[in-house]
Amino acid sequence: MSLLVTGSIGIDTVLTPDERADEVLGGTAVYFAFSASLYVPVRLVAVVGDDFPPAYRDVLATREIDLAGLEVRRGSRTFRWTGRYKPNMNERDTLEVQLNVLEEAPPGVPDEFKDSTYIFLANTHPVQQQALLGQIDAPKLVVCDTMDLWIANERESLLKTLGMVNGVIVNDAEARQLTGRMDLVEAGRDMLELGPQFVIIKKGEHGATLFTENGSVDVPAFPTEKVRDPTGAGDSFAGGFLGYLAQEGNADEDTLRQGLAHGTVAASFAIEDFSLGRVRSLTRSDIDRRVAQFVEILRD
Ligand code: AMP
């Protein structure tokens, strides 16, 4: 078993109603890798510019994250994103995006990563997701994410990606936009028709729903007392979920359900601080303790 992620590495500026964090380490692949590496070693495929602070690379190196696929492209600039959360801390506006190196050629997959079996295609252009997947010899389980931009503007390519993956993780707004259904149960079922064997719809503070051919299962969000910065919740969820599946080496119905709990708990830690503030010091026993608490909550 070997788990590979490809996605963005960025420098984020995040504004919440009460606080802000400037120029912090972010990006979809970073949040995913930090959570998933608490379960199994993670192989990272991503590209940054030569302005990427060495201190941020050092942060990535503190975990079992293989950086052989991290390209530092000379003469290019790192992706930057600025977002502001609304008072409900659920919705956010993107104030500024500088795609920079993400607009250039995607990073290649190093030869030693081509035997990877579990793959997470974090949100990026669907054609780039397909190109990455095409470089893997024999993937066993492929899961992808996407976003409103690709659903609106690159629908055909996105449908092609969805036909190539085993699972997809999206949020409620994306599921509605993709299927044209307001009812999320109908949206989830429709998405199964597009190819994946399982679909997860995340609903922020309302938890997440897993859809398979056997029906659907709902889990609530973990009741976190303090939500300081929701950025990265979705990718941390995916990291906990897929990290658990990779650790177990299968994706049967029971494992998918357990994975939902692990994803939920991973996300609950990520939102307790800005950037990787909380996740950096997180251990596997912190996760396991909270999963046990979560299972108790689900029993009540
Ligand atoms: P999430 O909150 O899980 O949706 O992920 C937030 C992360 O996504 C932030 O750290 C951003 O750097 C990154 N991000 C935002 N917009 C994009 C984009 N268009 N492409 C790739 N990554 C993005």
C-alpha cells in the first residue's frame, strides 16, 4: 500500500470575523498530507515557485511525507490565495487568487512514485487530474475532489475524471451545482451514476453523508468548541478518510463508514487554528481518542 496526493501548495492569507493570518502555509495537498500521514506515509506531488519559504518546506519535512515529487520551479511564483469568512464561519469569499505556478505545466510523477496504489486527486483542473492518473502504473483506489469553477466551466472534462475514479468527495454546494438537484440524497445518488462507487457529500457543521450502492449513511460534525479557521477542513477530512482506508488496505462498506469518522475527526482538529497550527502537533493517539469519543456520541 502506498498513498499519493497531488494538489496545491499555497501561501494563504485568511481573514475571519475576529482575526487574520497573513502569508501562512496552505494548499489542498498540504492539508491532506498532514492528516493522512498520521495513518500511512504519504507521497506528495506538487509544484511551488522559487519564492517558497524554506521554513515551509521544513514544516512538510516534519512528517512522513515523501517530498521527492515536490518541484521547486525556478523563475516561477508560488500559488497564493486570500479568503474571508462570513460571520457564520461556514461560507467564505475568495478575495484574491494568484494561480502563478499552478497555471503552468503540472509537476511530473517521479518514477519511484509510479507504483502508488491509493491516490487522492485534490481539487485542480480535471485535465490535470487525468494527466496525473495516467502516470500511475496500477492504481487500486482513486478519490478526487473538485470545485465550482470546474463544474461550471469544464463540465465535460470533469465528467471524464469522475468516470475514472472510485470515489469523489465534494461539498453540498458542489453536489447541487453538479447535479442540478437541491435534495442532497438525490444529488448523491445521481453522482453515483457518473461512475464512482462511492460519493461523500460534506455539509460543514452539518456533517457528511456517504453514498454507495447500498444506500446512504449520515454522520454529524464533531462538536468542536472553538472554530478558529475552517480553511483546509475539506482536505483534512479527505486525508483522515483516505489515510484510514490506505492503512486498512480496503474500501469495503464497513471501512468506508469507519473512514467517515476518521475524516470527520481530522477536519475537527484542522479548524481549531489557522494554517497547520493545531495539526502540526497532532499525534495519532489524539486522533484515536477523538474517534473513540465520536463513536460514543454516535451511539447515544
Ligand atoms: P479547503 O478549505 O479544504 O477547501 O482548502 C483550502 C485550501 O485550498 C487553501 O489552503 C488554498 O490554498 C487552496 N485553494 C484555494 N483555491 C484554490 C484553487 N483554485 N486551486 C487550488 N487550491 C486552492
